[in-house]
Amino acid sequence: MSSFLILAFALCGLATCVVPARAIDLILESTGVRGLTSNPYNGARFYQVEGYRNWNLPWRWQPGERWTIQSRLDLTGGGMNGRGEDAVFATVGPSFELAWKDLPLTLDAGTSPTVLSREQFGHTDFGTVFQFTTHAGLNWKLGSRWTLGCRFAHMSNANIGPSNPGVNFYSLGTGWRF
């Protein structure tokens, strides 16, 4: 088994077990795993495997009788591979889930600071190990506990580094809701 897979599975496990300090009232919402692949970038694909954990924050809005917007804190950790190079990464940041009463589909969007263990993947230079990951996706609630999701994510350094190629990811994932 490659070191990429070993590190990816270790970080996925860590992301699904870490519990933050209770500075504010956090309610564990879900945990799960995702597999991500990118568009080809100059002939190469990038891959990620990540574990995630989401906590509902105490702020929730109801813009209409049937709509709710739930604020969340998202934590991910995993491994990334591209151009024959492996890295580990971690993200933490806010997201929002838009739900319609009794509809098992929800819309999820957010942005998170991201830290990579390396910035260079072959001749692709991400400019800095500090990135930002922004995502939008759909989640399908299967019964009271399981979730299937797909999402689009963009990772780049927002031009804070000397190089900023950015990368777009598409993912599929599954999760367990608490």
C-alpha cells in the first residue's frame, strides 16, 4: 500500500474522531468520507481522499415557513496525490446548509482555510502550502442516518503566493448523521 493511502486513511480517521473544545455550543451533525478527483490540469489529475466531521453551530435562520439555513463548522483531513507526489491536508471553516421542509435534498456551501504538507507536485507549483477551499454541493438524506453527497470544490491560494494555478475537484461521499 502506498504511503499516500496510509496517510490519507490515517487523516480520515483523525478527522472523524477529533472533538473541539466547547467554546460555544457545538452539536455534532455528521461524519463521513469523500473521494475527490480534479479536472486534468496540464495533462495531470489530482486526487484526494478525505474524512470529514460537521458540527451545527447555534445560528439557524428560517427565511420562510418551509426554508431553513443551518450554520456549521466543517473539519476535513486527508491525503492528496498528483503528478506522482503525495501530500496530506487539513481544512477547517464555516459552511451553510439550505433545506426545504420534508425534502431529503439539501444544498451545502462553504469556504475553509486549507493547509497542505507540500506546495510542489511535480512541475505544478501551488505557490504556498496555505490555500483556500470553497465548495458547493448536494446532499441526499437516506433515512434518518445516512447521507450521500456530491460537490464541486475549488482550491487556490487567492493570489497570496507567487504562483496560483488553483484546482477544481468533483467529489462523491457518504456520511453518518447523528
